[in-house]
Amino acid sequence: MELGNRIKELRSANNINQDDLAEKLFVSRQTISNWENDKSYPDIHSVVLLSEIFNVSVDQLLKGDVERMEQIVTEQTQVDISKMNTYSKALLILMATLVISMPIMVCFIGMWFLAPSAVLIAVVLFFSNKIEKIKKEYDVQTYKEIIAFTKGETLTQTEKIQEVAKRPYQKVIVFVVSTVLGLAVGLGLTYFFIHTIGRRY
């Protein structure tokens, strides 16, 4: 990406130090440093402010970067879809394992079923978290917004497209959380009735 070098050059040409630029953009000096060293990329609102501060067009500021962003977004989207499919399959397998094994464990080992069940639930949460991290990937999200902006699209349209793309995975996560909670309550009640009320008869 060329924006980092361009910010440095424009900042020097306008005799603005990192602290002053940070103040104008309502960000930290470290954020400016990260942009200039290609450790992160400014969001579309910061890009627009930068263009106003340096009195250049957004196209001039982003020259050469948009094409690279489109390539990264395309490549990353394919990788993310593949990862999310893998994680979703893993979640479904783990949930099936929980559904089948928990009642069996309750009957044979009583309250000790909580130990292996806790491990399985932890793994379920791990994969759920992985999916959420992919969806929240900062740079790719930023690139998508910038690409949309340069094409004259509104962010609302872009966000709608992203929300539609996320829905299948959100359904899986909602299913997982609902099932885990349902199993915990159901098995807890089953154990209570079997070992408490059942003893009376």
C-alpha cells in the first residue's frame, strides 16, 4: 500500500507533525504512526479528512491502493468463506456430539458429565469466536468500504450486502448458543428429577 508513504510526504510538505495531524483527525499519534508504517489502514472517514487537511482529492490520496485493495478483498473473501465453512462444519459436528453424548454421560457418570461437556462447549465457543473474528477482520472491512466509496456506492448498500453474506453463519452461531443453553437447562432438570425426586419412589 502507498497511502502510508503518501501521508508522510504530504505531512512533511505541509509542515505538520504526527501529533498535530492526530489532533486534527481525532486519533492518537500512534495511529498516525501505524498508518505511515503500513501497520494499519485509515477508515473511509479518516481518508476523507486527510484529503481535506492536505487539500488533495481522495483519488489522489488513494492512487494505486484501490486496485490492490480489490485484489486483497477478493482473495481474502475466498479464504474467509473456506474457513467459515470449515468452522461451521466443526461446530455442527461438536453440537451433534454434545447432543448424543450428554444424556449418555448423565446416566453413566452422573454429575461428572459436566467435565467432558465443559471441554466440548469450550471448543464450540472457540470455533464460534473464530467465525466472529473472520467477520470482524478490520482491514478487509475497511478496504470494502473504501472501494465502495470510490465507486460512488453508499456505505449502507455495502453493509446490507455484508449482512446478507453473514446470515448463514449467524444462524449457525445462534443455533449453537441456543442448543448449548437448552442442553444445560434440560440436562440439569433431568439430573434433578432422576436423582432427587426419583429417590422418593
